[in-house]
Amino acid sequence: ETLAIAADALDDVGLGGEPNVKKFLNRIAGLEVLRQRLVFSLFMSTLDDVITDAKATGEFEGSVEDIKATSIELKSEQVIATDSSCGAKTELTRLMIDRGVSFNFIIETIAA
């Protein structure tokens, strides 16, 4: 029943055709809150299943990650695979990350 309600909500806002995430997220904003929750819950559940399947078959491509640290040092870069059809390279990058606080920062903070 919940899936049927969510499917009806998608049809109500014109999202029954080709998938488009940006359009989808903009359109569900026009739904009543209960329907927003149902539709978004269905979306997240479906997205989780797609990602799980992609990881299981080796088709998952990770996303860009922000790294926050007091210092970041490049340790090495290595090409670990090259796509035979287009020549795209997959690289492994190793970083040394310090997420701590410097001794001088602690002394300055205590003195302040």
C-alpha cells in the first residue's frame, strides 16, 4: 500500500517517466509533508538497493570526499587499473593525514 501511495504521488507531480534526480527532488517539494516522507523514503530505499547491487557487481564508483585535517601530505600515487575501451585510469592515492591539534595551538589557547 505504501508503494502504491508513493507511485501515485510521483504521477501527481509528473515524474512517471525517465528518471531525473534533480527534477524528482524539486518536484517532491510540492507534495504534502506525509507524501514527501513516503516518496523520499521509497527513493532512499531504492537508491540503497541500487548502490548495494553496484558494489556487489563491481560497478560502484565512489564519490568525491572532503578531507579535513590540520595537515595533509601526499605519500604516493599509483595507477592500479586502466580501462581498455577508453584509456581512463584508476589511481590509488595515499595521504598522510593529521587531524590533531598542534602543540603551539594548545599553548596559544591556554594563554588566551
